[in-house]
Amino acid sequence: MDWIRNKDLAGGQIVDQAIHFIDLFRYLCAEIKEIYSNYTLNVKKNVKDFNNWDGYSVTFRFKNNAVGSLSTTYALFPEVEKEDGCGIDIISDELLIRYRIEKVEIITKEKKRHII
């Protein structure tokens, strides 16, 4: 995937990979009303032929006034990614739903865990 290194051919971490999480946010929460984002071109600056946006921090306000955030980067090395993976945490007053690629875990206020 050499094309992913070049911002003239690819859209950076958020467009090429994390956009699917944003779609999931919109499905689970609501459409997005406001968004604030910051990015960097610095994480991979010493990698030959890498000139793409390599890290993002994004804050959302949804139409139902819920808020959320997304952090994404090309800097994560494969050993950590395989161990913890990427995912989404949906947090409410008495419930945590933790979505990871391999499983969904629901944790209640009483610390009951359900793995799906």
C-alpha cells in the first residue's frame, strides 16, 4: 500500500481508515452537528517517501447533543495494534459498551460483564 504514504493519492489516516468509525458514530449516536479537528504531519516525518497526514484528534457534537471524540494515527506500531486493537467505547451514566474488532463487551454499573 505505498499509495497510502502520499497525500496526493490518499486522504490520510482519517479518510483512508477511520472514516468507517465516523460512519459507525453516526449510526449509533446521531448525525454530526459540529466538528473540530486537528492533525499532524510530524509523526512519520523521518520515514522515506511518507508525506501524508499521520495523526488526528477530532471532537464531535451530534444532533442529539451527545459529544464524542476520535484519535487516530499511523504511528501505532503493529505489536500494540495486534494486542489491543482499535475500537469504540460508548459511555453512558451506568453503561459501557466496548466494541473491538473481535468482540463487543457490555459492562454495567454493577460491574457485570457480558461478552458478545
